Amino acid sequence: MERVMPAVVVRETGEPGAWNALALEEVMIPEPKPGEVLVQVEAFSVNRADLLQRRGLYPPPPGASPILGLDVAGYVVQRGSSEVAWSEGDRVFGIVAGGGYARYAAVPADHLMPIPENLSFVEAAAAAEVFVVAHANIFGEADMKPGEALLVHGGGSGVGTAAIQLAKARGLTVATTCGSDWKAAKCRELGADLVILYKQEDFGEAVLSWTKGRGVDAVLDFIGAPYLEKHFKILAPRGRLILIGLLGGHNASCSLAPVLTKRIRLIGSVLRTRSDAEKAAIIDRCRAEVLPLLEKGIVRPVVDRIFTVHDVEAAHLHVREGKHFGKVVVRWKA
């Protein structure tokens, strides 16, 4: 008898960029390879990358599952080899390059962390990808130190909520942008020192006023081209621009002179396509530096809404319309 499982799959229309349909279908359960474990997924989160992949605009890297999903939270149910540190029944959460929207996922053992006792599967799924991305970029790529100033775009996003909290926990001052008063209030509750309503005020002018003309030491940006010139203007000497997305476009035209005169570093960063070894190193550092903060409640996952897997379409629409603050999570059990 074949080992099958339910999974959310994309039914493509063949039209480039179409909002392809999602369907719950039976697929084969993956077999964990040596160094991997099979996780029974209890919950996963919705990422904007999932919406892009659904439209055929963000294909999985070679060898990754074509099923949507960049994170999982659940139980270990099988080990691919005896040397892995996990045991059957362990509660784990972590990152995947694909396959998170399935009932079972084969995951490299060193891409997982133990779920703290104070977190549910839903909360762990909300934390998995965004805290890893925020930490890897703020403290890995940008190597930020206590006392430095950070601008985080999209403070109400999953990565934004994680970045604000992690930055404050490590002694940074934090400015963030958001699009509404209610999101601004929630960003302040998370610890943001300056919240800029970007639809009502120029974020560049607000940052320069806030820093008395000096600028910020780093910017975490997922917009891209439209903001590039302004970022060069508001970055302090030896500032770092960490580009983690291109939602605003990828073609830019502006002077590069500030890059030289202020010795600015432009850093492109994507987690999904990194090697397994790179991801393992990132997770190892998160286990040492982020996990204790989650365990002590110093930082916390922000869950906006919870959907069941039968309502995954509604979950995608909720994220697409930008109605959420923090993470939208989907669980398998009602």
C-alpha cells in the first residue's frame, strides 16, 4: 500500500503570473534521507513568498519540494539515519526550502530547533521563518552592535515584528514604517522607538530628523528599487543596506556616489536558496541566541489569525490584502 498524505498543491492555469488555484490533494509521503527527519506537520505559516510561488514567480530551488511552504512546526515521527540528534516524538520547528504545506515534511535535522515549552505549535510556526530571517540579516549580514540604529520597513509584517523585538533585545534603537495607525500602535508595543506612517510622511525626512542628520546604521528592506536612492541618503557612514526582497521592483537608477563617500555596503540576502550547510550554521546561531529569548518570553511570535488547512485560500487572501499584523498561521487540526 502506498504511503500518501494530504498536501496543499497549486493547480496551474498556464497563464503567466495567474492567481493559480489551491487544492487539498493526496501526494506521496517523502522518505527522509540520511541526516534528515520526517516531521508530522501540525502548523505552518503563510509567507509572501508562497503567494509569489503560487503565481509561478518564485520557483523552489533545485531539489526542493514543489509544494508551498517555508516553515514547519510539529513532531519528529521518523529518522532518516541513526546519527541525527532528534528522537521520535520531539516537538520541533524550523525552516524548509519547500514542502511546508504538507502533512509530513522531510527536513534536514540541523535545520530544526526544539519548540520551547511555552510555545504552541501555532506560535512555533509563526516564529520559525521570520525570527531566523530577521536574526540572520540584522546580526549576521549587517553585524549590528548595541547602540546602533536600525530602520525596518514593514514593521507589521512577520519579519518586521520579529526584527523589532530582536533588535530591541540586543540594545539597538529601532525605527520602522507601517501603513496605518493601528499597526503603528502595535509596533510601538513591540518596542519600536520611531514609527513612521509612510503614506502620510516621508520616511527619509523622518529618519534624518530622528537621528539629527546622522542617519541609521542599517536598513532592512524588502521594497527594493523605489527606495534605493533614499536609503543611500539616510544611511550613516559605513551603513549597511540589507535587501531581502524586491516587492517594489528591481530596476533602479540613481547616483552611486554615496556608496563610495559614505562607504555604504549593499547586501543582498535570500535564505531559501542557500546551501544546507549555510542554513545549518544560521540555525545553530539561532539556537544559541534566539531560542533563549523565546523561552524566556523576551521576544514572542505575533500571531494575527489562525486558519485550518481547509481555509488556506482565505489565509492567502488575508495576507494578499495586507490585513494582517504579524503572522498568519495554518494548522491541520480544527
